[in-house]
Amino acid sequence: MLRRTFLSSTAASMAYDVSAQTFDVQKKRRVGMIGSGWYGKSDLLRLVQIAPVEVVSICDVDKVMLEKAADLIASRQLSKKRPRLFTDYRKMLAEKDLDLVEIATPDHWHALPMIEAARAGVDMYMQKPISVDVIEGEAMLAAARKYKRVVQIGTQRRSTPHLMEAKERYVDSGKLGNIGLVEIYCYYHMRAKENPPDSAPPENLDYEMWTGPAPMRPYNPLVHPRRWRAFNEYGNGIMGDMCVHMLDMVRWMMGLGWPRAVSSSGGILIDKASKANIPDTQEASFDFGNVKVIWTHRSWGAPPDPKYPWGATFYGDKATLKAGVQGYDYVPLGKGESAVHKDVTYELEQYPEDKTEQDLEKHVAPAIRGHMRDLLAAIDKRSRPVADIEQGHISTASCILANLSMKLGRTLSYDPAKMIVTNDTEATKMLKRPYRKPYIHPDPKDV
């Protein structure tokens, strides 16, 4: 097979070269998808844009969502073939005809399909956060390594062109000086505010299978589709949904590993009427030694800086850098150097489908394409991608520890070698949540 350099359209038009990845652009790859909702389709269709993949099968427990996804995929892939439909991921993986699978289920359904796909010898693109509890994440990492799978996590800030530029120009170069504090934050009004009554699940949804290993709640129309994130039974709230992105971005930009200690406080302080049970207000501190990373989210009120409702502010002794999904601002402290503003790069002319695709976050599409290129290059080389599952696990587990800290009211220090919270038996027990029978929680030592 001829190997070629597949250059990003963005890189060709920018002064900054985002060092596009090399992968075999002639290789036919058979792809599947587990979870056919909003971001599953967004990610998969970006992959279709940059490589001659064939989406051969998709799986979902909502039959209407599944049929619509199949029609959309057929209209967009080169072969125009409709993928086969499954309602059980185990049957789909048992066909053993996939090279790559995307896992885009709700968070509580990440661990079991990922481990099964690893056992089936399939490489993966998996949505963040990787898990709902810490031991799930440890088991998933163990499975990826045991079965030698390439797993890219959807923390696509690592492949965002303007953030790659900011990292190189201002963090790696030392222009910020010594960075002692990074503030990360989200002020989106994204927490569900309604309180609809429970009801019977729609006929097109297998609610028993949708619930899976999570506790069985009465069905409520808030949970499906998309707003399951408002419930602790299925995820880790805004901390697990939004902090994981910004914490991972900071760790990547600064080369940070596990935090030494995590502490958090917050709760439902304003919106007490909603059925949602996740905090509407939370702060967390991630202690990396010489660098402190402080998270804040409020799903009410106004953001301190309307230009950056979700982002990170790096405070150095020479300059400040604000970075988010819509751009960055570099502000030097001394005289003689000008401030720099950079907007997000769109690729609407190169990829006109982006203009009309329903629910697509157009500003994120270039980052997803870059993330997919990086994944394919890693698969060809059998190397670790930029958002390898270990990095996804560290960022995810750190956010989970913050929620545990808030619940327990004390600072926690996690030992990844021993898989315990140091000197805290109660917190260690909470690293592994109960699974609803007959589902069995994965064990890192027995994957």
C-alpha cells in the first residue's frame, strides 16, 4: 500500500503548520458505531470525510434513532450502502468484521462495550469521559494494553488547530514564564431545568437495555435523548462532561500527569426545582505540585468574561493566556510585545456538508477531523494516539475524584499503582460503584 501524507486543509491555509498525520489513505477500513445519538454521528461523519472507510454496522437500543442514523450514514459514505442494524453490541462485535468501532453511548455504558471490543481485536474511538467510576477506567486501560488496542478518546482539544498553536507558541516556548495557576471553568446554562412527571418509556426504546448496569429509575422523558447527563446515575454531571475537557487540555498543554490531591465543594444551590440531581454549582482544586488547576462551574448567572464562558486561563509570571473552543487571547505583562487574539478555524468551504449538518458544532469539526487523522496514523503505526486511553483515564478519574471529594467533604489523593485513595478506606470503596444485576463490574486484573 502506498503511504501518503494526508495534509489538513486547515494547515495548508495557516501560517502555523498543525503537522498533519501520515496514514494509508487507500486502506479500506470497516467501521462500526455503538450509540447513534448526537455526538456519535458527529464524530463518525467527520471520519467519513477524511478517509475511505465503510460503515458496515451500527448499534442502538432506540430503533427510531438507529434507523435515522443508518439513512444519514448511507447518504454520506462513498458506497451509499446502508449499514446493518443491531440493538445489542455483543451481537455486532460477534460478527468479527470490524477494524474500528466508535463507542458513543451514554457514559454508564462505556466500560462494557469497550472491553468487549478490545477482546474482539477492534481498535476504537471512544467518547469522553471514559468511565463513570475509577475502577471501570482502570479495567478499560488494562484491556486496551492487554489486547494491544489503539484507543483514541474524544478529548479533541488536543487536536484543535488554534489550541495546538497556542500550546507551541506560548506554553512550550516559555513565553508565559512560570505558570503557577490555571483557572478552568464552564458557565453554560446546560443543566436541565424541567421537572416532568415519570412516564412509560416510548415503544422504540429498550429502556431495560438502555439502563444496563446503572440503577433502574422510573423512565423520565428528560433522560433520553441527550439529557441523561443531568442525572448522577448515568454520569458525573458537569464535572464529568465539561471539566474533563478543560482539565485534559491543561494537562496536555503543560505535560501534567496525575494530580497529587483533589478537593471539591458545591451542590444544588440555586435550581432546586428541577428533577436533575447533579450540582448546579461546583468548585474543584487539582494540585499538581508547583501548578494548581482550579475548576468552577455554574449553570446559572453570568460568566466573568462573556468571551470565555468555557475555557482555561493560564497565569504565568510573564504573560496570561486565555484559551477556549472559540479562540485564544495572549496578553503579555511587559512592554514591547503586543497582545495576540486568534479565532477558531472553520473549514466550511473545504467540507461544505458542515454547513447543513443538523446539530453539528461547526467550530469543533476541524478538531474532530484532526483527531480522526491522528487515530488512523496511530492504528497504522500501532502507536498511541494523542488522546490515548491512559490520558483519558487520568483526566476522567481526576474529575470523578473531585465528585467523591465533594460528597465526602475532604481532600483525596489517588494512588494509581495500588488503585486506592491513600489512607482513606471509605473513599477507596467508592472508586467502584455497584452494578445492577445481572451486569458484572469489570475487574482490572481479569479483563
